[in-house]
Amino acid sequence: MLTLIIVKNRDVALIHNGIIENYAEIKKELMEQGVKFSSDTDSEVVAQLFSKLYDGDLYSTLKKSF
């Protein structure tokens, strides 16, 4: 099933169909940094992480994510 997530500040929209095994760990780290979540989905964790790291350059942001 595809999930559509739009981050509240609307700078990131994500359509995701997969499983992020360590999303709970990443979510905890983001919450400690003040990120607010509206769901408990791994898709929202990916979108929030990308939103936090995005610097205007998609390639650079993806490199920082891994």
C-alpha cells in the first residue's frame, strides 16, 4: 500500500511503499531534536528526516541521509 505524507511546513511530500526497519530509533532521535509527528508511520519518519536535512540539493541531502 502506498502512503502519502506531506510535512507540515509543506517543503516535503513523500509517496512511500516499503518498510524502514529502524524507523522507531530514527523517530526517537528526531523527537529529541523537537520534530513533531502526527502519525506512527515509517513514511512520516522518512519525510521528516528528509525535511530536516534538505538543503536545496536533492543529491546532497540523500548522501547525508545514509
